[in-house]
Amino acid sequence: MTAYLVNEIVVTDPEVFQTYVVQAPPTLAAFGGRYLVRSGASQAVEGEPPGRLVILKFPGCAAALAWRASPACSAILPIRDASSTSRVYVVDGYEG
């Protein structure tokens, strides 16, 4: 079943965060991951949106979690963590 990794991000240091942004995409391919949303414009309908929103699509939850635990992803997470705060979660897709 398809899974989605959702990352709600508040950037605290845009210059440092940009180095993470550049390095993240190549880490996805080996796990079948791809961007669906990468912080495009948003409009609040109810509540406040995060500063940035990223939604990644993976072939399944196991692939999303494997990417997250991979050496390539783990190597750049300290950059993200030093320049932002995040709320990250994986959710199964709907197969209705």
C-alpha cells in the first residue's frame, strides 16, 4: 500500500536549511520516494499552516521508514535539525 511521509517544517535558519534542501532529493530514489508537495503556496482554510510543508510518496510504509533510517538521510538530518523544527509522520494511503 502506498504511504506518505508528511513533514511540517518551521525554518529557523534559511541559509543553513537551504543546504539540506539541495541534498535531500537524491536520497529518495533508492527507496522509491518522490515529492508530491515541496512547500508550494498554501492558503489556510482552518488553523495555521506550517511554514513549509513537504509530502513524499513511497511504495509503502516500510520504504518510507527505511529511507528515514538510511545512512544518506541520517547524514543530512543534523543540518535540517539545526536550521528548523519539524513534525514528521508516515501515513498509509487510501486504497478505496
